[in-house]
Amino acid sequence: MTENLRRLTKAKGIPLTVVADRAEIDRRQLFAMMAGEYDADLDWLNKLADALEVDVTELFVDHTWPGH
């Protein structure tokens, strides 16, 4: 999930700090989640997806499979 979040922020040119602000979540917690120190709940995932203007399922799609 964190790899997809990195991929989406890079593709959209949006820094993680801006995503955190748009999602109204604490930046430190977002960076802790990205480092594997914090587990995001469904509410957080929805907020992150909304901040990136994508469906929440995009956070979980395996883009290493052919055709994705």
C-alpha cells in the first residue's frame, strides 16, 4: 500500500506533506505509516484516497502484474 501511495503522489506531483494536509491527518503519523511504524485504518485510507482524488482501491492495486 505504501508503494502505491508513493507512486500516486509522484505521478500527481503532490508531496506527502500536501497529501497529509488535504487529508487532514497528522504529517508525523503519515510518515510513520510510510515507514511501517503505524497501521492506517479504513477512515485514514479513505481520507488519503480523497486527498489524491483516486478510489481507495488504487491504494491496493498490484501494478507489478502485467496489464496494470
